[in-house]
Amino acid sequence: MNIVILGAAESGVGAALLAKAKGHTVFVSDRGPIQLPYKQKLMAAGIPYEEGTHTMERVLAADEVVKSPGIPEKAPIIQALREKKTPIISEIEFAGRYTKAKYICITGTNGKTTTTLLTYHLLKEAGLKVGLAGNVGFSLAEQVIQDKHEYYVVELSSFQLDDTHDFQPWVAVLLNITPDHLDRYGYSLETYAQAKLRIARNLDSDGYFIYNADDEVIQKEFAAAFYETNQLPFSLHHRHDYHLAAYYTAEDRMCTNLNPGLDTGGQEISTAASPLIGQHNKQNMLAAVLCARIAGLEPEQIESALGTFHNADHRLQPVGEINGATFINDSKATNVEAAWYALDGIHQPIIWIAGGTDKGNDYTSLVPLAQSRVKALICLGVDNEKLKTVFGPVVPHLEETQSVATAVRRAAELAAPGDVVLLSPACASFDLFKNYEDRGRQFAQAVKKISAEM
């Protein structure tokens, strides 16, 4: 086949390398510049490419196109391909054709990366041959070339799911659905939800669908669908309106049952050793533990591995102490819901550092938590007026700055021993920082520096 790859980053280059390895004619086209490491991979494999443009004639000559997830449907090159009725697929769809390995696929608006990394960690610690792929930054297609794993744990965004057709997970996980990226889905939450539910559409009677029974959007959209598969709903609490596969029986203990229609066969698992904090991470653990149980892990293996897990940076990550106050970097909390989970999960008094580029945020849901838990709010952003208007009347102390170092120093001065200083911005980072990682790194560096000074 003559295959054209659109986009030459991790997924695109991985797909190109797999296509070449399988004997296809391959051409890679990227409208922007191609980063040097990816360019070197293409050159080493002898794969022709172009950057800074799409040559329409060459792209339209394709038998099939593999599209990188970042390219929107409205892009002129995609519209031209649709008009020509050229098949367009994702890297995930393409990779799925060339391996018999079992896929554990995880999606949701929040918590995808943590759940994916934790699931991978549990399986790897148990000695299973498992690969990590997808939205966590590793190309599934490139790994499939050698295909040395029996399992792949794959984080999938809605963008990656959009161009899947026949791809069939073994286990599909849907953590939650809240408004995000709606500009790609006609500003329709229902359309976005249906994109997420694509993860489960090809499941059969040998597959498993793990989903959050506490999520109202999932309840509504999933109820309208029909899946002939093993359904494993989870909840933070024991509910009688669901046959639950996993729920908490105590603060640090869950019950799991892979045959939720039966009252027998449940196994208790302690989460006491886990370093993860917050209600959303309790949900993430339910999902990851269910994946591990399906893969055959025993409770003792799961409990042991929970205690050795280290989450990705910038996700409720403790980064130091100053004068007895714990500093937590939750820079990844770029939306209101993520900040809600952080504030809800911390029970000590909080010095909250928030702010950045507002994405039309509605902060109403955060007000009760701010009122009951936040001692002081330090606004870290160029324009803090909305935060000041909403939270000024409910927090005892509010100030603002455009300096991370000043925010950390002032937080240290305002905090008492036992307090938590929480960077959970509820906003994007682009007013003062390159991205949320840059914001989190600068915060951690400031904590380290000021800790040494005080």
C-alpha cells in the first residue's frame, strides 16, 4: 500500500517506521518543522518526508492516511482527503493490525496518565511482559515493530480515539467525562462523550469495560449504548443501584469482584501503602487495580506494588517542606475540576496558589472548598481579577504576584507547621510559563531554594 503519514512527532514517526517495516510505501508530511530526533529516525530508515508544507498531490495519492491526533478535522488537508474518500486512521488503529498482544486502554478527561502509569507499574512489578504507550509519550506503532510484549497499557485521548475503527482493546477503561476540548466537537458535550465511548465500541464477550459509576455523564451516555462485554463499574462507595466490581469499604481498603453480578468472590485489597492522595486518585486506583485483577494479579502483589509507585511529575506531587509545611506541585490541574479534586483531597489547612490563563472557567464549585479549607489564596497570574472577585469574599487572606519565587516565599511565611501549600492553578499556564511542566518545575525549584535559605 501507498501510506501517507500526516504529522511527524511521536505517533507519526512511529507509524511511519512500522509501515516501512511491514513493506509499505511510506511518505511523511508535516505542515510544521520536524524535530531533529524524529528527522534522524526517518532518515535512518530511508523514509522520504517533507516539512513546513503538505504537498496536496502527493498526500492525495495515498491509499490510506495515518493522521496524527493533533490535526483537527477542519484542517484543509483532511477535508480534501474526506472529499476524495481516502481512508484516514490513527496510529493506534494502524498498530493494532500488527500484534496479537492484549491492550489495556485508558481514557477520561482527568486521571488518564496516573491510571495508565499505575496500571503499567502493577503489571510490570508482577513480572508480566508489558509495554507503555499512547498519550503518555511512547508510540505504540514503534513498539509493535519488535512486538516483544504480551500486554500494552495505552493511554488514549479522545483525539486518538477519533480515527479508530476496528481497533479492539481487551480492557477498556473510562474514568470520567467533563467538558474539555469542546472546540473539536462542535461545542457539544454529547459528541465529546461519544468520542470517549469509542474506546468500548469493539469490545466483545471476551473483553472488559471498566467505568466510573459515579460519573453522571457516563451514566447518561453509556445507558444509551449497548455493549456485549463484561461490564465492571467502580465507585467510591458501596452502591445498591449497581453491581459494582470495585468500591471502598474503608478509607484505605477496597473490595474487588470480577463477577459483580454474584455476591461471592470479592477480594479485599489494602491501599494504605499508596502515596497517592485525593478522591480522584482513589478512583484512579480502583480502575488500575481492576485492570491488574483481570490480568491475574493477586491482592498481595497489588498491595506491594502500590507502595512503590511514583506518579508522573506535576500531579499532586510533594516537592518539599519549609518550616513544617508541605509543598505540593499540582501544576497539571489546568481546569476547575482537577483543582476541585486537589482541594477536596487535602484535609489539612491549605495555602492555595492558583491562577494563569483563564479558559472561561466557572469557579462556583470551588467556593465551598475554599471557604472551608483555604487559609490564604496567592494568585499567580497576569490577570487575577476573576479569582479575586470569586474568592476574595470567602478566603481570610488573598494576595497576588507574577513571580513563582515570591508566591513560594509568601506561602512559606503564611503557613503554619502541618499546613499544605498547594499549587493547583485551575488555569492554563501560558501567561507566565511555557507550559504546565515549566510552571511546576519552577515551583519545585523555588521550594528547594527557599527551603535552603530559611
